Amino acid sequence: MRLNKSNPKNHTKWCLKQKRGIKLVDPNDNLCDVYIKKSKSSLNVLNSAIEINEVDWIAATAYYARYFIFYAMLQKCGIKCEIHDCTITLMNFLLIDENIVDKKFFEEFELAKDLRVETQYYVSTNLDLDKLKKDSLGARNFVLKIEEVIENLTQEQIKKFRDKIKFEQ
């Protein structure tokens, strides 16, 4: 499913109704830390994939580095979501709408998912290695930015995120 960029609020409402969609759970700093480690591990594997020009793994690890760091933030806030498109929508709904991060990070996250899907599920010889390597640089910046967001999250912001989701239910 392609994200409805024109109306992330409607997509968020849809995600809230899905069995494996957006759910409020207890905030969990331990899981947050685990997902931060998974994100950094993905960046390490990304470096290796770049060195040997492994296109599929460059795309996959660049995406998962982003996904895991954002999921770490969600765990810190007590938000669970098992549908990747819904997780990406949450970034728009929580961080972009609240002007916490620039919209370019959301757009890069969405593009990274598309690149991962393209390399994982479709045979394509037209992938631009330079484009993938550029995306990998974006992954590093994304991880640093979301890590900064995590470090600076206040209890008030977490409550605001959770209330925003409750309001949409």
C-alpha cells in the first residue's frame, strides 16, 4: 500500500483499526535501547554492503537502520505498530506535524522503504548504485537525528504523542 501523503491523518485512522496496526502500550526504555542497537548494527552492515557493492543489502540495511531507530522512539513513547507503512505514517503524524523534524526525513524514510521493496521483491537491473550510496548517507543522518529526538524527548511530548493517538481512536 502506498502511503496517502495528502492525508496522513486518514491513514493513521486506518492503521489504528488494523489488528497489527498502531497500539498504545507501556513505554519501554529497555526496548528503546534494543532498537537503537539494532539500528546501529544495520549501519555497520550497511558499511560492509557499500564496500562490496551489494545493492540488495545496501537498500535493506539503509531502510532498517531508519526503521529501527524510529521504532526505538516509538517504544520509548509506548507506541507499537507492526505494519511498516503505518510506522512510517506515524513519523509524519507525530514528528512532521509537530515540527520536530524536517519533512525531508519522512520523505527519505518512505523512499528507503520503496528501494528496499524494489530490491527485495523485484528483479531490477536499473538500480543506480550511486543513488543507493547517497541514500545510505541519508540513513546515517536520519539515525543521528532520531537519536537526538529520543535523547531530548520529554514526558510532556510523550504524553502529547499518546494523546494525539488516543484522540484519533
